[in-house]
Amino acid sequence: MESLFAWRKTRARHQEAPLLKESEEFLAHLLRQGCSLQRTRSVATFVITILEVMEMTELREVALPEIESAGRRWAENGLPHGTGPAGPTSKETFIHIAAKWLRFHGRLLVPVPISQPSDALVDDFAIAMKQQRGLSKETIRGYRSRSALFLKWLAQEREKTLLDLSLTDVDTYLDSKRLVGWKARSVATQRQAMRTFLRYAELQGWCSPGIAKGIKSPTLPKFDSMPQGPAWRDVKRLLSPISDKPSELRAIAILSFFAIYGLRSSEVANLLLGDFDWANETFTVRRAKRGRIQQYPIQYEVGETLIRYLRDGRPHCACRHVFVSRNPPYRPVESSGMWQVVAKRVTRLGIISEHKGPHALRHACATQLLKKGSSLMEIADFLGHRDLKSVSIYAKYDTRSLRQVAAFSLAGIW
């Protein structure tokens, strides 16, 4: 408290509060994590309020419902200093800090999740997919979550195990997803995950043979009727900064790598500070599929955007990933967080797009390269595709652009 507060009366208020030793330990922990002095002072004030509202004079175990109830009572009566009505996020802030304080001291009672019998099977499947097939982390995560979703339905709705599974159960499950509005492509993705999981389950003797073979993928149109990504004029709107806030600087930098280079979520999430060679104006990408390494030139506007984020928006921390969380403990932004950054901005700007995540910007990038005269082979190389089959989808949007060019340049894409 001596190092946090300069005013004697303020220090006295904190030093006279209950559980001073425990509070100072928690605040010191925040400072070690890189929390700013201003933020730590704010948390210290909240802790006093939390202890008062919850009538805590000594450490005790507290469950989350009690914290939520205290947060509601407090939000109805005023702010930490007792002046004015609470703001729209005051209750959530109270609950977040209280839970974090108690968790730090090991006194937060968290309900132990009931482990499903299928959890071990899905975990074993995920490990096998990594070790035996070398699938990417994102692919394995998708297969795992979709398989777990199916097994949960099988146990709860059909009251069956894998040993009792029949092809009729699979069809019933997929029909239930269509009824709740799943699109054909989402159903096809679920089928693929289930087929892969059940094929492995058959080899392990977990279910009857032949079920995976009986799961047929629906016939899908080779091309959708509408572009999968936003128009390039809308992409430019996405890349236009709205403010100088750190969150805005980070968002623009992230969006630039999706739109200008067509990178995948995990590829942007895995970028490290050491991947950028500023002297030679290049950076290195570890491809999500097949573990390839690819180098790109640092396009001028992207470089300026990234430098501004690193200088004014990125917190100083030990984490070596380029994109990190805005609040301590600082950690890499995961692929799911990347999706939130893109989708939130697309929605806020009212941009019309079939899809709203990073992959939509990958589509937009490829389509723009095609319109600029790049060949399909060049686009395939640029996006890290193995062959032309994966990029032929972009050709249908502008058949006049299907021409071979001798040179590829990033100069006109921005």
C-alpha cells in the first residue's frame, strides 16, 4: 500500500481494512504479472468494497452464486466510493475481481464438472489424430468438439453408449441438426468429423464395424451462389482505424494479416516477434497444414500498422507472441479470439458477408488477387495451398480475370 498510494488518508483506509496481508499479496501478484499501477489501484479499491459487501473479516470458502448475489446488491447501491449509480458493467467487474481474489487464495468454490464417460474416448481420439495423422491443432479441435457433441447427445437423448450405436442413431442426430437450422455445409462438416471418429472407434473396438462407412456426405454444390467474403471496398472499411485505442490498433493489425496475406486464424495467432526480419522486410509464417514454412514481404501499410500496434498498443510483457491479451496475465490471442475480433468488427460496420470470420477475409484476399491479374497457381502458392483445386473456387466470381500473368506483386492489393 505504501508503494501504491501517495495520500496518507488513502493508505490508511486500505491499511485499516480487513485481510490486509492477503490483499497486499494479491496486489503484488498483479504487479508481477504486468498490471499497471492505475489498474492495480482500482483493483485495490474494489477489494475493500468486496470485503465490506460480503462481510469478510477472515478468509473463507465462497461459491460463485454468493459472489453474484453480492455483486447485484452492490450494483444497486452505488460505486466503490459510494457516489452515483453503478455503471452497466459494474456488477460484472465486481464479480470478476472477487472471483479472481478468492481464486488466488484458493478459496473460490468451483463446481467439479461431471466427467462424461466419453471424455476419455474423445481425448484418446484427439491424441491419435495428432500422432498418427499429423493433423493441425485447429482440425483436431474441430473433430474433437464435434465428436464430443455427438456423444453427449447419444448419452442424453438416446440413452446409449457407443457399443449400442447404430447408423439410425447417426441419421437421427444429423436430422435434428437440420431441424434447428444447420446449413448443408455445417451438416457435411459434422458428418466428416463423425466419420473420422467412428472409423477410429471401430479400430479400437468401441463400436460395431461398418457404421463409419455408412455415413455418406450430402451432395453439395461445387460453388456457392454468393461470394464467401466481403467485397474489397468493405475490406478497406474494415482496415480503416476508428480510434487510437490499444484494442483498435490490435484489431487493425490482425485484420491486415487476414485481408492482405490471406492467413488462417492459427497462423496469425502463432506469429512470434522473432518471425519478423525488419532489416530485410520479410516475415515467416508456419502454415497450419502440413507444417510448411513460408516467407512473405512486409507490405508497407501492413508494416506501418504493425509497428504502430507494437509501439502504442501492445503491452510490455514476456510473451513472445505478436498478438497478446490486453489485460494481465498476458497470453497469446487464440484462434477463437481472432474470430471474435473479425466478426465483431464486421457486424459493427454493418458489412454484408456470407461468413464473418477470418476465413471470409481469406476468400476476399484471393478474389482480389484474381481481379488484379494473378494466376491461380500464384494464388495457390501465396495462400499456401497444395494445388489448384482449393483455389479454383475463386475463379467463378470474375471469369474475366482468369489470365496468366508473369509477375506477382503486393503493390496493388491494399
